[in-house]
Amino acid sequence: MDRSEASLRNRFSGLPLDRDELSRLSESALEALWPTAQVVLVDFEGQTPGDDAGPRWLHGADLGPARLADASFLGKNPDQAAWFALPTERLAPGELPAAPRIDLRRAAAHWPPFHSGVFAYAKALLLWQSRARHCGACGAATQLVRAGHCARCRNPDCALQHFPRTDAAIIVLVSDGDRALLGRQRSWPERRWSTLAGFVEPGESLEDAVRREVGEESGVTLDSVRYHSSQPWPFPGALMVGFRAVAEDPRIRVGEELEDARWFAARDLVAAIRSDAVRLPPPISISRRLIEDWLVETLGQAALAELPQD
Ligand SMILES: [Zn+2]
């Protein structure tokens, strides 16, 4: 197996978990796994019990056999330990660990990759479930089947099966010689600049979406567009598909979605980051990876050592 692909470097990617689809269909297999399984708890706001030191998750045995019916099977890790996800609202107050709550962004910055990856997976699956309680075709209530991976319409005349959805979004670093195009949205923290991004629309390829979004947001037209890597981004339920593109016409006309868009020469960008005039997106994001990879390509590996650690 080729384990060299670029996405492995992106947070939440390459989770070493066997999703074991056969077990999803076998009640007896799930019952056997449950007592020793790790149960990832996620609340209505997408937070989980724990702190910077790590999660405070439970085992199936802590909750008893009846709770298996409310849980979704995530898979097995390489030690064959099983992982489930469970919304905290299904638990009685006494069953919840007495711990503070932590959100995924913070957890991803502090926890080992496996734990933040399994939290990301659980959060995305449970969020989809919370939005799939009714059939989108006939409006009847749905029932979760396949250990939480399918919502089946209860109306026998419809019986449509709904599967977890992921919203594809493109994110792109556009270059022009030794310059890169970055933008900022009004709602972002002060001095934050990032690569351009947007959701793929019906009837578009990923590359079509790259060209449209860059055009709408900055007015820049593109020559080549090539794939970089991808990242699950459960904020709330996206898959970020990263690209590198080269400008054809670099003239900027800032569109309505952005407060500003500018070309940054690589050297100037490093200087602006060092003087805190520019702040990059968080280290867990693919946008940060796109910018860092471009800096290394343009200035060499030493450029990263000049950047402040955050
Ligand atoms: Zn239906």
C-alpha cells in the first residue's frame, strides 16, 4: 500500500481505524465488542468531556448493555479495540464523566493525532445523525440502522435510505511567480490572512469550483490548477480538498465575500508574520499546510524555522 500520499500530513487524515463494515450489520458482533469498547461522547455543541491533557471517555461496560442501542460503531484500532460514538444527551446526568468539556479545535492542538482524529470522526457522524431525523423526501421520521451509518425512512411507502453526507469544499493557494494570493474575511480575527476557499456547487468539478471561487473572491483568473491534498474538516461537516494554482491574470478585484485580498511576496510574508502584522491560520488546518509548503518551495526549508511557533 502506498502510504506516502500528501493527505497523511493533514490533521484528522489517515486515521488508523478499521471501519469494519461487516460488524455494522451484526448485532452479535457489536454486543461482543461493546463491554471493552471505548465510547466517544459528543454533546450538542460538538464538545466532548476532557481537557488539554486528553479525553475523559467511557467504556461500554461503564454504561451497561442497554446503551449499545444508542451508540454508533466507529471501527477497531490496530489493537482490535473497538470504538463507538454516543451523544451525551442520551445519558443520564449521573452517567456523564465529571469533567470539563473541550471542543475539537482545541483538542486537535493538544491531543495525539489518533484521539483528535477519532473525535473528529465521531463529531461529524453524530452531527449528520442529528440532521437526518426526518426523511428529506417525504418528511417521515427516520430510524438509524447499520450501527448509525444509515438513516432509513420509517414510512413503508418511501423507505428511502439516507447515508452520512460530507460537503466538499475547495481550498487553494494561488501563486504568481514568488507571490501568493491570500484573503481575509471580515469575521476573522484581526490580522488573519488565509488561502481562498469555498463550497463546491452542483454541476461543478473540483477544478471548476477552484476557478469560480478564486474569480468571485479576488477577480484573479487561473492558468493551471492541480490537486495538493485533502482533509476531513468537521466544522461542521466538510471535506477540504486542497489545490495549488498558478495565476493567468493576477489583477485583483475584491469580491463581496472578502474584506481584502492581496499578493504577498514570500520574503515579505515571512517578515510580516515575524512582526505580527500577519497571522496565519491555525497549524491544524490545511490552509496552513498549503502556505507552509509554498514557503518551503519558494524560500527553502529554512523559511519555516524563521516563523514563530504557535
Ligand atoms: Zn421518506
